[in-house]
Amino acid sequence: MDSITVTDFYRYETLTETLERLAAAAPDLVSLTSIGETREGRDIWRVTVANTETGPPIDRRPALLVTANLHATELAGSWVALDFLSHLVAAYPDDERVRGLLDERAFYVVPRVAIDGAEDALNLRGKVVRSRYVERDPDEVYETNTIVPQDLDGDGRILTMRIPDEHGDAVPLEGDDRAMVSSDSSDDDRDRYQVVTEGVVANHDGGELDDPHYAHVRSDFNRNFPSRGWRPFDWRGHGRYPLSEPETRTVGEFVYDHPNIAGLVDLHTGNPAIFYPRALAGSDPEHPADAELLEEIGKRGEESTGFPYVWGYGELTGDREPDQHLPGSFKDFAYDRLGIPAVIVELGLFYNYLGFDTRDILSGAVDERERTRRLLEYQDEHPDSDRVLFHEWRSFDHPQLGTVEIGGPDRISHGNPPAEAMPDVAESVTQFLLEFAEYRPDVTISEFAAERLEGDLHKVSATIVNRGKLATSLTERGRETNTYIPDRPRVDLRSDGHLEFVSGTARRKLDHLEAGGDRTSLEWIVRARDGGTAELTIESIRGVFAAETLALE
């Protein structure tokens, strides 16, 4: 069976062709569906991987949802998602673990959410794209001396400008003019610069430049979900209201429409870490059993990837509390609103793979200059690499500022792991995803029997057991959600002949079954005048399905 080979950060057209090729190569396992469109009309692809010839119907199987590239420049997430899909298909024939998972459960993979933004990021290579590119018209910007990002020199990129300024807060790295670093007291005798985004200056009056692009022109999809405490805050990235963006609305509605999703992993880049829901942080979480469950899952992720399991970087630095965060993340939405076990996996930045781990970076053990010097050394050691870390500074006659230089760091290269590290990153994350997929409800029917009492009267009994690693509610939080009604397991007893219930009913709801062997026993007294068979089915929208038949003789 053919699989796919991931060699680079793909543009949308190549991504689509790759997914179509995978689906065509493995139609018995893979289906490709558009679940919606982006603001610019591109399809948002969802890949379902499951063996449809065995096991329960797809919508009654517990599913693991893997999403990626919610932020435009974080293309490594798409890379890992594609590699994971390739692994599932290639390993199915011979890998007992993968085969067992695909025979009994499902994987939903959305390899890129910020599709429009990723296209712009690959074109612009600058810092002005968070989830989608929001272009500003200088004539509509009224704040004095505001930088409005533009490709001034026509090279197809929006990089940075450095402008000589005796009061500037940046200096070239000592001994290497290609990179700028923050100035400190040791730089008193050095030439200083102001470094801002490449662009024009709206309402320029000669005063200090304001470069607010990060706060004002970005759209951050990972702040646009209706998690607990969502509120407008001090940048526009959160959106006008939860799910106001077509991309987040598409993903959110997909999750609402697929209550069989039993786990979520959202792939990002950033200093390597596995982030769990903020509601479970602290010494006294509202749902301690959920905190223990997520920690168990997260620690397995730590073992697979080497990434620390934390609620956020503030847990490592101690400079923030769990409630001091920006609401609206996808993982918090999945847990807070729906009770789904959910994590973010931060795959790492370029410098993390040059010997600087998360704890060293956040503790200050590695300073900016040491990190920058190592990045420059890497670029010199790999002169033929397609990944340019620093673009050469080029003089440019700015229409308002006079002579400036344009160049500096490449956002995509800095914001993703090196190409040669990606296979190992993908392999380690794939192992974690497979381990996470094993956390599910696994409900079976045992001791299903009929005893003839007299004449056509029978006593039918059964025991329902959940041997899975998740409760039928998924989590404690899942017991409280009212989004899905009803979501408790439902039992149906039917017969191919006439069945009259003397005691008990044909359909009944059960209380949720806890993980690890929780069980309940059921009993009916029925008249089966025509004999035949009885079928017992248990199912719920949370990914529970089992059925057994027996003869009524």
C-alpha cells in the first residue's frame, strides 16, 4: 500500500494533491472530505482514517481528532499531521497496534486550519501573519507614526527595517552584522538602531515609530473558540465573537457534530511542550480525576517526545498563574465545553534543535545573543540549505524615513524545527498520538443469556462492562456538559419475532460507566411467542457501540 512522503512545508495546492493521492491509494482506509471553506474560498480538508469493513459504524467509534497549523507560520504541524497519516496507512498491514486501532476506532485529521494565512506566510516570510493576513490601508490608519506592513522593495517578502537611531533598543550582534539583538548596558558605545516591520509610516510627523502589527493586524484563531472565560481583550486577534472566523466556526461545528471525538491533539510550534487545559492546573482543580487522567496521558507524551507536560510556559517560569491567560484556545474549548481530553503539542522552534531546550530558554540560562549566534553559525554551516534564517540587509531609500536597510530574520524558518529534525519529531509525536488513541471507552456485552421459565416466558440477562481507559462520559467534566442530550449509554433489546416485556423495557438509559472495568447488570422477563433471536445493543453518541444476539428457544 502506497504512503506519502513529506519533504517540505507544502503550499495549499501541493497539500491538497498529497491528500488526494493518499485517499486514492488506500480507499479502504482513507476518506477525504471538505468540512468547510476558508474566508478566501479554499477547502478545509478533513481526513478520516479507519477500516470501514470491520468494527462499529464510524460515528459510533471513539475518534481521536488531530488538528494542525491553526497559526499560519507553524507549518511543522501540517508536516507532522501528514507524516502521521502516512504512518497509519503504511503500518496497517503489519503493525498489530495500528491495525487494532483502525479496526475499532477512527482518526480525524485536519492538517491545516489557517490555510489562507499559511499561503500568505509562505509568500511574505514576515511577522505580519498570525492565523490570516489582515492588510491595512495606510489612509485608514489614524494613529500617529504607525508602521503599516508593506513589501516596499518588491521582493515578495515583508521582512524588517533597521533604522539608525541613537535611542534605539537594538544593536547588531557583536562580530556579526547580519542579526540584530536587544541592546544592554554593555552597548553604550555602539551604533544603535530601531528595528520595525518593513512598511510605510501612517501619519508620519517625524516622531518615534510605533510598530503595533502584532497587536492590531493579526487574526489569532486560537483565541476565537468559546472556552471558559472568553472575552474581548487587548488585541484584535480574538475576533468579534467566539467562532466569528469561518475557519474556527468550521472546526468548532465539526467537533459539535462529531460527539464521538474522545480526544484532541492540536499541533503547534513554540518551545517544545505539551499543554493541558488551564482548568486542570493548580493544586486544587475543579475536577481532580480529570487532572490525573490528563497527567497520565501527558506523561506518556513526555516519554515519547521529551517535551515537558505543563499548563503553559508560566508553569516553568513561575511568572504567571493559570488564570492569567488569554482565553479562547481550541484545547480549552474542547475540554471546558465538551469534556474532551485535549492537549496542545508545541513541536519546537529552530533553535530548540541546536541544543537549547525549553527549560533553558525560559529560565534565562541561554540568552538571546548566544541563541542568535548559534543560528548564524548554523546558516554558515549549511550554505546550500533552502531554509534561510537571516536575510541579508539591503539598503533602501524609504519614501518617508530616508535610507534604511531591509532584511533580518525569516519568520517561517525561525518558527519551525530544522528540516533534518522533522522526521524524528514526527516519529516521536506519532508514537504519542497512537498512545493517546488507546484512551477511549471500550464497552462490551458479557454474560448475555436467556433462561426459559415456563412456556414462552424467558428471563434475559446481560452484563455491560467498560474495559476502556476512559469513562463513557470521557471525563468528569463530560458528565456535566449539556451540549449532547442524551449522551448516556442507551440499551435496546429487540427480537426478530414478537417480544412482549413482562418486566423491564425494550429501551433504557444507563448511568455512565467509569473506566477500567465498571459494570452494570440488566434483566428482563419477556414472552417470546415465536421464539427467534434477541439482539441487545448498547450505544451512545460518545463513541460507545456493542451488539450481541442470542436464541430464544
